[in-house]
Amino acid sequence: MVTRRAIIKIGFAGGFLNGVPNLNRTQPVFKAFSNNSDDLETVYSDNIYTRLLGVRPHLPAHEHITRLGGNRLRPEVLKSMRQANDFFVDMHQLNLAAGKRVAELIGAEDAIITCGAFSSMLLASAACLTGTDMAKIEALPQVNWERSECLIPFGHSFEYERAYRCAGASLVKPTSRTDLATCLTKKTAFLAGLAIVEKQNVFAPPLPLNKTTPVTNEVYQPIELIEFANQREIPVIIDMASDIPPKTNLTRFLEAGADLIAVSGGKAIGGPQSTGILAGKKELIQAARLNAYPNDQIGRGMKVSKEEIIGLIIALEHFLASDYDAEIEQWNGRAKWLLEQLKQVPGLRPSYSPNTMGYADVELSWDPELIPLSEEQVKQYLRDTEPRVEYLITLRTRLLTQQETEYLAKTLSRFFNAHRRKS
């Protein structure tokens, strides 16, 4: 089974730094970035990461994955964070006001800004375990009361579910659809499900449609799970950390009756990658807030700076106001352009590959008789070139500029042509 972690490991095989160069501290560390330079190689070799730490950045021919650097922030977001840096505020007041604004934007009863979707899940778990009972809040993660279990339906189990356990919940995992009702007991504190099961049966970045396995009828769909929980008056959490697009997911599960949703503030929304959103029922958000920073409880270490909070608000406002369909067309346009360039290499068989998120990538394949290379050899070459390139399963243009896409086409064409057997 392909998992998110396995995919990322594939992308990282072969070493990260390839040796840290000697750093010349006489050179300025801070220089303005311009991706419009005619010399992309110079831009990527002379940057703050390399000057300060010797780390080589890469062109992102991949999804906005945290371990690969997340996403690029909009200029408006960076500007707002710089302005926020000039002032000091009471963090309790800021958290309340920011949560209210997020709730207004996405149609929730209430919300809290967290330090990522994993943090949202942990705080959601804590809220369901403790409510607003301060004795229970102070006891976490030691749960010595009856309602202590998190019920994870068949097909919804994944590696980040440990967030629920970190708060103190015991995980119960039914082995079939029918077992869900059987496993529901007086100990059940909440149910936890994944939005992603609507599209694929593994927790992974968006996958090409031809690499997914249909979800069986044994798996509760998120809306079904919400109905199941609502009928039994049990809180249900839907993790939709990166399940955008479509935009409507921000409201759809709440409208269907989900008690809480966990969302990444980075990725598609475009806020700081270290932010997240927990939104839902007012009483549960109040409980989550009592468990969270700046209170001295289980979420104390999950700090979100004043600058990040402002950055996420601005990003969310821009995201909701943007024409996301037009942005998808831009990504698809770059993918089609890249495809046409690579098609010109004899023996190379690139294909336009729609994925589970509704846009398309370029999937690489080639005739091994004409081009005797393995996929790992291709990836290693791209890591070794300057600027280096990282991709996972497909070439994804979502994060690439047009100039970076052109560089990728030129680099791959040159490499494949050089290794093509001449007749």
C-alpha cells in the first residue's frame, strides 16, 4: 500500500545535502528573491539557505508537502506578517478574535488557529475527552475517566492518528463496516474520520487516478460517518488537512453536521505552513481553547505566533476570494506545455495524468530499449543538477513558476537525449 510517508521517502532517497559547502560569511545573507532572473541556476545557487547554512533548495515539481518545504506565501501574506511584527497584543484576545474571523469566513460556529492540522487533531481529541472540565484538562494525557476512547472506522486509519492518542485517547479500530456499531460503547468519547477516503483508499498526496484503488463499500464515507455519529449523539472529527481543492470542503462537512474539522493553514490555503485550523461546534472549540496555548495545558507547546495568526487570516481571505478554477487551469496549462516539450524526445512517453484532486500532472515513462534508465537514476540526476529538482510520483506543476517549468523541460530533455541509444 502506498502511503504518504512512503511516497516522501521515495522522493528523498539518495541523500539530502550531498555535502555542505564552505560558507563565505563575507557575502550578504539577505538578498531579494527574484524568480524572474534570466539565470535560474544563479538564483538557486546564491540564496539565503545556501549562504547561511549550505542547504541547496530545489525546484518543487511536487505537492505542497511539509517535509519538502510546504508552499510559497502570497506577497500579501508576507506583508501582513511584517506589519504584525511591529506590534504586541494579548494572545488570549488575539486567539479569540482570530477564531471568530475564521468561523465567519467558513461558516463555523467557532474556530481556533493552531500550529498545523496535527495540532488541530490533538486539540480536537483533548476537547472531546475533557470538555470544559478543568480537572480533566489538567490531567491530560492521563485519562482515568470512562469516556476515553477514539473510534476510528475501518478504512479511516492512518499514520497521523497518533495525534488523538497523544492527547490521551485510546484508539479503537473496527475491522469491518458492521463492527463500527458494535465497538461503540459507553467508553467512546468521539469518532474520527478522513475526508480523503472519498477519493482514494490510502492517506497520501494527490495520486494519479490510474494509481488509486477504488474505495470499497466497507468504508464509511465521511458524510455517512457524520450521520452515524449524529444519530448516536457522539462527537465526530473529520480530518481534511489537505483536502482542498475543492473550496467547498471547508464548509461541506460542517454543514453536514461534523462537530469538528481539522485543516492545514498552509498548502492550498496559502498561509504559513506551520498553521492550521480547528473549526466546529462552539462548546468543543471552547474546550479546545482551554487545552491550547497560551494556557498552560497539553497544547502549551503548540504555539502560533501573532505574525502567523495574521498571515493565516489574510491567506484565508485571499483564498476564499480567489478564482481557484482559474488557478487550476494555470497548473494544467503548465502541465500541457511541459508534456509537449518532453514528447519531442524519442523514446520518452510522457502522459497527461489527472489526479485525485481534480487537476493534472505529467507522468513520466519511457521505452527501456531506447532509454536504459531506472526511475531512481532520473531522480538522482535531478537532485544532483543545479538547481536541483525534487518530484515524487509525477511531475507536478502546481508550485512551479513558468520559468521553473521551462527549466525542468530543458533539463529533462537534455538528460534523456544524452542517455538515449542512438540507432
